[in-house]
Amino acid sequence: MNGNLKGRAPRAEAGFTYIGLIVFVTIIGMVGAATLKVGALLQRAEAENELLAIGAEFSAALASYAQATPPGQPAQPLSLEALLRDPRFPSPRRHLRRIFVDPITGSAEWGLVQAAPGTPILGVYSLSQAKPLKVANFDTRFVNFEHKQHLSDWKFTANGQGPSANGAVQGQGAPVDATMFPPPPEPAAPVAAPVAEQGVLRELVPPPPPEPADPQEEEEKEEEEAPPETAEPPPAPVRRGG
């Protein structure tokens, strides 16, 4: 009987060892999955930050295009390529370095904000329908980005305000036009100071001090100004008695 007990003990120990191994592998798998999930979330958050930075580049390019609008020309481009080389000028003028790749979709294709198909571009957005991780605490450049359901709801326009369904910019009620981005004012010409009247200048500016006189000139002047000496009358003749 003791032999039977001795034979069963190693089997029981082997069973406990197998169960412990399964638990250990399960824990390792859960930790690995959690690590992968955290890594994916960090990577996604970094991609969203990159999307915001790229969107700011597009917004600045659209604003630059509008501010450089010559008289009688449209203030918004008809294509994103027009931001690379402005067709309104004979010499090359660039408002954007390159057409960026969407860090979320990995494609250089962007959604275009337009009042109607074929009309000028008011803004761009990502084509991703994923739910954003960032829902608050946006920079002041990104207006109305809070609590959006999809990344495609982040509209990057020239003035930072997303347009509504009819193409009008939120908060303004009218489509974007050239008057919304007027060219910077030219520096005003310096205003000349008013000329003071002659009498005022005489009162404000004292006369220069007199120069010291030459002693020799003073003596000559005194001699000239001195009255002529009167000659004494000749003595009267003495009469002698005759």
C-alpha cells in the first residue's frame, strides 16, 4: 500500500506544476496584451498630435493664400496643389512645403471642405472615421474640436473655425471670402510736425549771445561818436588912446 502512495505523489506534484504553469502563462499573456494595448494607445495619441500639427500647416497655408490674393482673384485655391505653387503669380510662390501624408490613414488623400463640389477649398480633414482619443484641452488654434465623434470632424480651415453644412464658417454665417483675410495694412507715412509761427519760434529759441567787441574798434567808435571840440574865439583887439 505504501508503494501505491509513493507512486501517486509524483503524479499529484506533476499536476500542480502543470496548473501553475498554465496560470503563469495566462498572467504573462494578460500582461503582454495590456502592454500591447498601452503601446497602441500611445502610438495612436502620437498620431493624433501629428495630425493636429499637419492640420495647422494646412490652415496657415490657406490663410497665406488668402492674404496674398491679388485684386480680382479668388481668395481660396481650387486644389491643394495650388498651395505648392500659387498660379495667380507669374513667379513661383509657395504657401505649403508639400502635401502631407495623413498620419492616421497613411495616405496623402485628404477630405476637402467645400461649399459644393468643384468650388474653392475652405479647409481639409482626415478621412479616418475612428473615434479620437483626444476630446478636450485643444490649442486655441483648433476651435470647436472638443468632443467630436470621428477624426474626420476635425476641420482645418484658414481661420481655424469649422464650416457648417452649407459651407458657411461657424460663428460668421457667411462663406469665406477675400474680405475675411485682408492684406496687412501698409505702414503709414510719417506725419510732418506743424511749422510753428515766426513769433512762437522767436519766443522759444533765444537769440545768440553777442560776440565780444574788439577794444580798438570800440575806441574808434567812441572817437567818431564824440562831439567836435569848439574853437575858442580870438581875443578882442586892444584899443589904444589917441
